[in-house]
Amino acid sequence: MSKTETQSTCIVRVGLDDRAYDIHIGPGLIDRAARLISDVCGDARCAVITDENVAAAQLPRLEAAFAGTAQLAGTIVLPAGEATKCFDQLEHVCDRLLAIGVERGDVVIALGGGVVGDLAGFAASILRRGVRMVQIPTSLLAQVDSSVGGKTGINTVRGKNLIGAFHQPVLVLADTDALQTLPDRQLRAGYAEVVKYGLLGDRPFFNWLDANIDTVLARNEPSVLHAVETSCLAKASVVAADEREHGQRALLNLGHTFGHALEAWAGYSDRLLHGEAISIGMVMAFRYSERTGLCEPGLADVVEAHFKRAALPTRVVDIPSNTKGGDSPAIDDLMTLMAQDKKVERGQLKFILVRDIGSAFVSSDVESDDLRNFIESELAR
Ligand code: GLY
């Protein structure tokens, strides 16, 4: 992992030997995408996968970048929302890519947030046994997390991201201009993933966020650039050291075991966005660590107060009622959903717990009864 800078953009290198790639971060990158992609992929044809919202806000910029070239082979526009990460849409996307005539040497471009990136990446990993992939993340969450590191996949009713593949992109273009049109709720949900890097391994970054939260959420360019760059440097370093999550990459799942169960329970709907779910999940991880004496009392309150300043949910009761007038998760449902977590090994759940802000670790020592009692108390909190 290394970093180079020009005046307003920077490049973070993900050091994966012959599969190493650059993450460009800064304004105006979509307008320069055709040239930047050509630098890496030559004159390969490109098929774009995006969603309805991003198509309206960003697709004209990408099409303008390709104007005058013969490289843009076609565009596939999907419904927006987490429910799109499913088998039906995967089949649809693969069918459309074949209809467009995407060949083994061509390139799939994911223009969008985490849903588009994960689905398009998975399609690219299986189409003709694997075609190249460029990620152009347009949400904060995708820029700081899901577009980097090669995790791709879809959800099933049994859980989040349970079907997928590792398929690294050949290039990531994180255009910070795209964040200017991102809905506020999406920005705040992505901010939870930014805070995650501070909480899991970088106390000074958490302190910086605590001092600069208002400018980041106001989309002030230098603050956003610093937040995205610091997050990408952290992610690139973890991915380069442990691409397939045999060890420390699991730390990136801080708050995710709880959060994924809540997301599945809420039906992967607008009721609870991924970043909102892990905001609740990270506070739960700190509370559980406090309760078991792993970290000093009071830290969970500090973390919760920070997420509240970002107007993020921090408790299960903060999840809005469903359209039928409200429900709350049953303890048995949450325990079953958590047991489907990808980190389960021989039935034993692995949790990311904390000794301090900036000091997370992987634990396989969580007792099922203890966990159940804890979640029951959280449901009542
Ligand atoms: N989002 C967690 C990871 O990429 O490992």
C-alpha cells in the first residue's frame, strides 16, 4: 500500500503483487474516467452497470467522458436499493452483459454505491469465468469500503453477502464530486464506515473525526478528501496483508455480526441502511466489550454520542416501524441470523470486540448464553 498526491487528488495503491491496483480519490474523476481506464485497460470495450438514482445524477458525466471513443458498449440500469443484490438481478445482469457482447478481454464498470459494486463485481467474477472490473463508487460507503478489496456478492433470505466471490478491481475511481448529490441519509450511513476505521485501529483518526464531523457531513472538500483517503489507506493496508480474510481483515467487520442480523431482519429495505445497521452494531460491540470487562466503562457512551451527532441510529429501538405499524426483532430470530455470519467456524461465532477506541480484536470466546442475555438487554434498552 502506498500513496501519491497531485494538487487535489491522491492515489492509494493496493499492493497485491500482480493484481495490485490504484484507488484515485478526488474531484472530477468521472469526467476523466475514459482516459484513466484506458491507461489501465487499453482500448477494451466497457459495459456500465448502475442504478436508477445514480444514472440520473452521474451517468451523463461518464457518457460524456467516453464521447468520441468506441469503448462504451452498453449500460445496464438496475432498481436502486439493497433488495437488488439478489439472484434474480444477478441473472438479469449476466444476461444483459452477454447480450451486449461483453467478451473475456472487456471491462465491467460499476457506477454506483455498494449494492451496484457488489452485484456488478460478482457478475464480472463469473461472466465468461471472469472479466476485468473497474469500480466507480459514488456513495461514501462504497468509496471508503465496498469498492476496495474485491469482496463481491449478493444477499439471500438466510443472510447478507452469503453468496459471492473475491474479485479485485483493476482500478477504483472515487470521485468526491459524486458525494455532492448523495442524499443526506446515504452520506450519514457511509460515515459510519468511516468512523469504523478510527474505532478499530486508529484512535487519532477517531479524534480527528470527533473534531471535524460537522465539516465532513457538510461535504467540505478537504475534510471529505482526508476522511476518504485515510479510510482507503487503512483498508488498502489490511487487504494487502490479508486479502482472503484469514486473519486481520475480519477486523473490518466491527459491528457487522450484529448489524447484518438486523439488516436481514429488516428485510434489506430502506427501513435500515447498511451503515445505519453497523452504527447500531458498533455501539453494541462496545457495550458487549464493556459488559465483559474487556474495555473500560464509558467508552460505549463516547462512541454512541459520536454516532448520535451524525444522526445515526444507535439502538435497536431506533429502527423505524414497518409500514404495518411496527414490530421489533425476536431474540430467537436474531440469534438464528447471527449464526449464519460468514465468520462462523464449526458453529462457533467470531466477534470483533474492543479493548479501547482504536484497539479491536477477533474473539471466538463469546458464550451463546451470555450473548443471548446481552441481546435481550439491548432489545429492551
Ligand atoms: N467490508 C469488509 C471487508 O471488505 O472486508
